[in-house]
Amino acid sequence: MFEIKTGLTVRSCLREALGQLLEYALWPGATKPAQLVVVGTPPLEGNAIRYIQELNKAFPVSVSYRQVSLD
């Protein structure tokens, strides 16, 4: 399951997308996706990498981030 965001930072993309993705994935009766993917233009680095690692320890479905260049 993908959620595309236009934030200027990975942090803002994750903040905007995670609530929606978790609702789609975990709402009663929803089909559980294999993975939740936040898509944005900023590069993934530093604290964002560690944050995603912590999310994957805490949530029952895998979370990842994909950078898409608009060039």
C-alpha cells in the first residue's frame, strides 16, 4: 500500500502519511497489506532511517519510504 506525499522533508512526508496508511491497513475488516510505503521526493537519511526502524519494531505491518525524483 502506497501513500504519496509532497512534504519538503522525509519527516513531514512520514507524519502526513502514517495516519492514513495505518487506518487503511488496520481498520476492522481491512485487508492487511504486506507493506506500507510512504513515497516522497526528499532523500531518506539519518534520523528518518532510525525512525522507520523503530516503527517496524512497533507495528504489525512493515513501513518503508521510497524517494521519487521529479527531475
